[in-house]
Amino acid sequence: MLVLIRARRRFRKVEEFKHLPCRSSPHKPFAEIEMAKDQTRSRAERLTHPLLEKFAKVPVPPQGLFGYAVKIVCGKQTGENCCCVAGTRPGLYATEVNIQNLNFFETALVLKFVQPLIKWNAVVAREPDVTDPTVTKLPNRQVEDIILPPLGVTMDDCCRIAEMLPPPSGEPGLTIAILSIVSNVELSVSAVYTANPVSGDGISIDVEYIPSRRLGVGGPG
């Protein structure tokens, strides 16, 4: 009987302890606090660059966006009457870029912008000169965004680049540029490069698969 009474007393003490207010631990769960701060931070604060404004409306992975940089070579390089031929050796060049949303369920918001290095034979960004969108806003025609549905695919070729970088009248010359592609989901991106001599004898075709890299979306600090 004495053992049973003691057992009941211990049980009542346990029940009373369950209703006591919890004491705060002197050790703060740092990871949980930081996660809460990240969750409450507004998307507008995180997507600080003007080019990223449209991504404020779609889910962005916590690790950042996916970015791709594709070299574009289009047009004709004659190299006449010049000791230093800019960009390439004389020839006819073409680039075709394939972009696929290789996901079964996720829709991709894709941002594309082109930055010329040589624009229709005119050198615009030879070191130390650069094209810097943070200093000089890119013209609207050089920036576009599209929606790629799951398994959707599209392409950009020299005809599309000519629309984004309108050539002067007459036969367009050589254009070398970087086509940047940014997406909220990982894409499959490849480029097909075609070249042949000005004489037209022979042709070269090369296919390059463009790896993705993570782009942080937070501002400085």
C-alpha cells in the first residue's frame, strides 16, 4: 500500500510539471532564428537588381536562381584592310541557342538579355571598355522574358539577335555578344555554332552544352 501511495504522488508531480510554463533556454537556436528572419524578409528586399523584378512574382529557390552565359557569334567578318581583325578570322558565322524547361511539373520564368561586344563590325566592349547594365540601363529591346511550360522548348538564333540588336542598313557585319539566361528552375541550354569561309568552301558545325550556375538574389550586406 505504501509503494502504491508513493507511485501516485510521483504521478501527480509529473502531471503538475506538465502544466508549468517553460523556461527559456540560455542557448538560442541560431539556425532557427536566422531561418525565421529569412522567411519574413520580403521578396522585394531580396530581389534588389532591376533585372530581377519579375522574379518577385514567382517562387525562387533559397539557393538562388539559375544562370547561363552563351557566346553569340553572328554575321560576316571580312577582315579587309585591317592589320588587326576584331573577334574572329574572316568567315561567315551563325549561332542557334536551344532552351528547354526539362521539368515535368514546374513552369519556368526565363529572363534573357544580350550584351554586345562587337556590334555589326563595331567594337563596343574591348578591355578596358565593358558593357555594364548596373551603370547604363540596357535598351528594352535587348531584354525579354518568356514563360516556358513544363517540357517547353524554344530557341534564339541570329535572326532573333538581329531583332534585339538591330543592324544598320545594308549587309550586316559581324556581331559577337553574350546572351545571358536567368530562370527560377534549372534549364537545358545548348548552342549550335556554324562557320564557313567567305569563299563558301567547307563548313564547320559545333554543339556546346551550357552549364548552369547559381545566382544569389540578395543585395549587398
